[in-house]
Amino acid sequence: HVQLVESGGVSVQAGGTLRLSCEVSGDTSGTYCMGWFRQAPGKGFELVSVIDGAGGVRYHADSVKGRFTISRDNAKNTVYLQMNSLKTEDTALYYCVTEGFTHWGQGTQVTVS
């Protein structure tokens, strides 16, 4: 099966930038579309961004448009989430997900203060 390992989450000040990475390994047959979800403390899951295998951005949540950018490097089997102009409300556990949201990584914590 597929394995997803996120990294890059740290504590930053508001207005700062971060880049999250999601390294994909194993069975990559279901990874044409990849995405990022997040879950803020005490809240439900929010779909943040989705990208297809050709690098086309399929979706960005309104809350992150103009600030976050999803991308991928297929040669490295890695999906990225570039996060700029971070706000305190971006504080959440960020998860990388496969097509159909079938598989999830363990999450990486982003804290904005």
C-alpha cells in the first residue's frame, strides 16, 4: 500500500512562511490527485488544496487562496504546500491525502502565533 510522510510543520509568527512536504512511497497507483487537509484545534477537517498528476491545481479553499500554493515533483514523489502570509487561524494539524482521500499521512503540526 501507499505511505505518506509529511514534514515541515513548525511554530512560526503570523505573517511568516512555511513549506510542507509530503513524501509518497509504496504503491503510488492511487496518487494521480493528491491533496492537503487540515484540522484546527476543536474543529473538523477542512480540505485545503488538491493537485492533479500533471500539476494542475484542482482546488484551493477560499480561506487560503492567494496565500497557499500546492505543487508536486513527480520525479521525487513529493507534494508540497507553500504557505505564505500565515495567520493564527492557519494553526492546525496538516494531513497529506491521496486520491479519493483514501490514504492519509500522520500529519504535521503548524502553529502560528
